[in-house]
Amino acid sequence: MMPTWCLEMRSTADWSDVRYRAYTSSVKRKMRFEQIPRIRFSDSEHGIVPVVGEKRGRRLPEIAVLRDYVEEHTR
């Protein structure tokens, strides 16, 4: 069975603040996602960072708030 990865964009200020979540079994998509640049907030040291983890357990709902940003950087 092929592994499945959870791709998320998370806030470094509040790790529970997930702005993007999708799932993939594509190694190529996973590798492109890992290379997405961090979004830095100009007023603090925080930002939004890509996080990849192997999916374990049930899937959480997908979130598409930063879909355009992710698609732009994974083409």
C-alpha cells in the first residue's frame, strides 16, 4: 500500500491555526509542497509554514484558504 501524506500550511504563532490541508500519495507533489516558501508576517517573527506528515488515523477535513498560494508554488 502506498503511503499518504497530509500537507498543511500552519501558523507558527498558533500551531492549531491551519490555513491549508490536503492529502496526497504522490511523492512528487509532497516534495514540491515541502519547497513552498514560508509566508512571513511583517509585524512579528511569526508566519505560515508548510508541514508534511504521514497520514495516520482518520482524515481531517481539507482546508483551502491558501489554495491559490499553494498551487502557485507547486506548479
